[in-house]
Amino acid sequence: MFEFQLPDLSCGHCVAAVTQALKAADPAATVAVDLPQHTVQVTSGLPRAAIAAALTEAGYPPA
């Protein structure tokens, strides 16, 4: 499992966009977003760098 701090995460739309981007990168991924803490936990077979790249591409670069 990987955890990322996403400072730009601010609303429900952001949560949906992050979840959609991660599921597009790995449909089997488990995604848990904590909006108040601005974090996302991802369980995926992809390497951490690939997940970070998917988040960055979606407009939510990890801190």
C-alpha cells in the first residue's frame, strides 16, 4: 500500500478525479481518499512512481 499527500485535494470533485485517474491506471487498485487529511491510500500492483505519475497527470501532484 502506498500513501500520498495531495495538497491540492479540496472537494468531492477532487476525490472523484483522483479515484478515476487511479482506476484508469490500474482497474484493480483499491483507493481510499481522506479529504480532510488531503491523503490517498492506494493498494496496487503498479510501482509507486507510476501511481505518482497518474496523480500528477490528473492535476494532483503528490507533495
